[in-house]
Amino acid sequence: MTRQAQRKEHPLSMRLPDTDIAIIDRAARLRGRSRTDFVRDAAVRAAEDVLMETTPIRMSAEGFDAFMAAVSGPATPVPEMVELFRRVAPWETDAASTGS
């Protein structure tokens, strides 16, 4: 007999002005999500961003030397990026400037 993992839920309550709720509901509808799912995902993403900004990166002295050598050396062109930057932007073409 398999046992399902019990879902642990912790309620979170917030008081928000109607304008904030309206914006959240509109965005959630555009994503096809419920308000709860939308707010939970946004809050978790924001929390992860903060943690990533403040979490120290640890490495060995040899690893640090290799990292510094890689970022201090000459840049290596990425062919796809070179090609992309050589393209004319759509708004810079003759068709865009003449409106046709």
C-alpha cells in the first residue's frame, strides 16, 4: 500500500488595497493562473532572487585562479552573437521608415 506524501500548507494572509488586487488578478488571468498560484510563484521567485544575491560562492584557491584566468583573458567572439549584431534592426529598414 503506497502512502501519499502529506501536503503541508501554511496560510499566509495579506491586506492589500483594491488597486493591488486588481493588478494581480489581471496578471493572473493573463497567465491563466489563480490569484493564489500567481502570488505564490511571484513571492517565491522574489525570495530566490534575494537569496541568490546574498549567497556567497565558495571555491577552492585553484578554482578561483581558473575563474580569474577565464574572466581576465581575451574575449572569444560567439559567432551567433556577431551575426545578430550585424543584422539591421526592423525599425532601421526602409520599409519601417516609409510605413509600407
